[in-house]
Amino acid sequence: MPTPSNPARTADVQRLIDDHPLSAWQWLVFALCFFVVLLDGFDTAAIGYIAPSLIKDWGVSKPMLAPVLSAALFGLAAGALLSGPIADRLGRKRVLAATVLLFGVATLASAFASNLVELTALRFITGLGLGAAMPSAVTLMSEYCPSSRRSMLTNLMFCGFPLGAAFGGFLAAWMIPQWGWQSVLVLGGVVPLALALALALRLPESVRFMVTRRQPVERIRAALARIAGAQVHQIERFTLSETRVVTNERGGLAQVLARPYRLGTLMLWAAYFMGLVIFYALINWMPLLFKEAGIDPRTATLISALFPLGGVGAVLFGWLMDRGEPNRIIAAGFALTALAVWAIGQLVGHVGALVIGVFLAGALMNTAQSSLPALAAAFYPTNARATGVSWMLGIGRFGGIVGSLLVAQLGAMQAGITTVFAVLAVPGAIAALALWVKRDADRFGGERSAALAH
């Protein structure tokens, strides 16, 4: 048995990760999680891109599509809320592999739906898998990152979501005229099935999770040896330093809503909720809004695809967050988002300016939104990290539901496109305010180092 008098045989897990350059093993974790998020973005946005074809092929009206567009969002919320506590108890890898398999099967089945009822049900199941996969990917990736690069790498991984959504738009514009709208869903189903197999075979479990769950020290050594080398096999006990207060060993939602975290949790929920009001309102309805404004359908789809593409700016925000005050940085992004979204409504009728406006609005909004999971992952301790991230994502998904229904309601009220974009600018300002308030919650820190492996 190790003893305090033999410190050479004791090591802190995060310090080992911080003291070594990123290994090929860590880049493999990054690549697998990146593709999960990429496919999440692709499958989430796919329904918006095929909506005009559904209206034409099935003879349905735009309001009739609202349940289909919203079904996945209800599933996303439910999947996220359920998956976090499970991942904090059973592990990030198991949940991630199972949920990628689920949304792959459901998306593939959606290609063979014959009516709105079937498609709505399958989109809900797809959403369950998508909503559960994202938090586990964010959590697992953040727990394999060096402290000094955590926000940048997590944000870089999260760039997969807007890239997947944008890629889906470009593919849809090319595939639908040739093979029909079903082809987009077939592709969105087959690729996740292959990825689920790769996750099951190659993805490691989070080493921080293994320490908190007191798993066999041999498993922890095996994982860390791929990062720190053979010297790890000389270590007999691993400790885990927490930079956030741990209020109880059980973690989960009780930890997330404990007094030191309650204000910050509520503000994270508000910010993510408001960001998704904007994102889903635009990603689902922008092609139709532009088409109704007189823009050619194919051009409208291509311009709309520029909105999620702008999310690659999250890498810059991640770099800034590792070096500055992250709440202020993301709050500034949301404040500028409010201005940019309002501007889109003023640019309709000027296609060249609209292209630039949509891309800039997307760059600002998606950069700010994509930075929130890294902010949440850093806010919570290990025993509640998956729950904290997943509940932020889950509560936020209801913002996506509100956004989709809001535009449908504005359409029923005969609101003009300028009014629609002016209304959608307001949530950006609210998100900025919420993150400004959250700065106070980050004062509740503390350091706790415990020997959790034997």
C-alpha cells in the first residue's frame, strides 16, 4: 500500500496531463468527439434543409411542418437531461457510443417515413440520441485536455456542430435535386452507425471519471501511459485536484444546484436557452423566409448555410478564454450577435450584402454559443461535470423549440421579415446580460485534492 511518506508513487492526474505535450492518443479522442459533434450538427439541421422539398412532395403547408421541426428539439432536451446523470454514474464512453448508435438508426429510418406523423416520431427519437451524445462528447474531451488549452480545444471540437450544419446545407443543395430529400437522411444515418462502431472499439473512458469512481488503478495507469509514457506504471496511487468546490460525493444535479453553483447554473441555462432561440429559428426557417422574400430557393438555401458555417470562430474565443475572463468574452459575442441578427432583416433585397451579413451574424452567434459548453465544463467539478453540461444543453434545447414556434407564430401574424429578425435579436441581448451576471458566481471557487484511486 502507498503511504504519504512515499510521494514519488503518488501523482495528480491533471498535473500529469498538463506536464506532457498532447499525444496521438489525445488527438484520437479529439477526432472521435469532433466527428460526433459534426454529425450532431448535420442531423440536427437536416430537417430544415429538406423542409422546402417536404412541402412540395407531400403537399403540406409551412405551419404543418412545425411539429416535425420541433420534434427533434423535444428529443434533444429529453436526451440531454437524462444523459448527464447517467454519464456521471456509468461513464462518458458508454453513453456516447450508445447514443450515437441511436441517432444513426433513427435518422436512417426517417428517410423511409411516408407521412408527417411517422417523420415526427422518428425525429423525436433522433433528438434523444443527439441530445444525449453532445454532453458526453464535450465532457470527455474537456477531461483529456491540458488546463492551459482546455477552452480552445473544447471549442475547436465544438466547431464540428456548426460545420456539420453548414455542410448539410451545401450537401442538401447538391443531393436533393439529384436523389431527393431522402438521400440527405440516408447519409445522416449511415455515417453515425460507422462512427458508433469506432467509438466502441477505440474511444477511452475519461481518466478523471475513473479516478472519481475509484476504478482499478491498472485501468488508470493504462490510460495515462498513452499520454505520459511508461513512467506511469511506477505510480501506485492517483489523486485528483478539483479547482471547484465539491459539496457532496454523489455529485449530479444536487451538486449543480448547490448554493455555490446555483446562480451560475441558472445564468448558463438562460444564456444557452436564448442562443438556441436564435439558432433554431434561423436554421429551420431562414431558407423559407428568404424564399418568401423573393430569393431563388437554391440561393436561399446556400445563403442560409453560411449562418452555421461562421461558428469556426469559436477557436479564437477558446484561445481568449484560456487567457482572459471567459464570461465577459462570450457576453460580448452575444451582444454583437443581437446587432448582427437585427441587421440581416435590413439587408434582404441586397443579395451581396445579405451574404456578408448572414455570415457575420453566424460567426458571432455560433462562436458565442459554441463557447458555452467549455465554459460550463470548467464551471463544475468532475463528479457533476457531465450533469452540469448536459442540463445546460437540455434546458437550452427548449429555447430551440421556442425559436421554431416563434417564427411560425410571427408568420401567422403576417409579420414582415424585418420584424422577424428584429424580434430574434432580443434573445442575444438577454444572453449577454446573463453571462455578465454569472461572473459573480465564479467567485465561489476552492481547491480540493483527494486520493480517489487505490
